[in-house]
Amino acid sequence: MIAKKAIINSIKAKHRRVCEAIFSMPARGGIVFSDIEALIVALGGEVREGEGSRIVFEIKGSRKYLHRPHPGKEAKKYQIEEIREWLRKLEVKI
């Protein structure tokens, strides 16, 4: 647990704010999808492109498949909820 907290505390303030927004209840709208991608990379994960607007987030062998929002740039609330649950399963905490 200490190592996980250390990772969250060592990331930039912007990534921490995005993480806090993801974990806020109820799910917040208006989180820019590219900020979520940057958070995944800051947590040591990987972001890969799929076909069309499909994107794969991967952290420690665990994958999350989503579609980039279009025409807007903000993630949908259901996407935020899915990412929150995925990060919880990975024991990422703020």
C-alpha cells in the first residue's frame, strides 16, 4: 500500500487533480480524455491506439478498452465510472 501511495504522491499536480476527479462521486463530466491518457502514462501504464477511435489502456498487464469521445474531447460519465472501477481493481488510490 505504501508503494501505491508513493506513486500517487510522486505524480504531477495536474495528474493528481485528474485522478481526484475520476474518483469523485458522483462521476464528473468534463474531464478531457487526453488528460486521462496522460494520467495512465504517469502511473506507469501504456496507451495504445486501436482501430478507429478505439484505445487500449494497460497497467501491469491489466487492460481497459475504450473509444475516444468524438466529436467532443471530454470523456463521457460512463467512461469515467469504468476507469474508476478499473483503477480500484488495480488498487490505485488517491
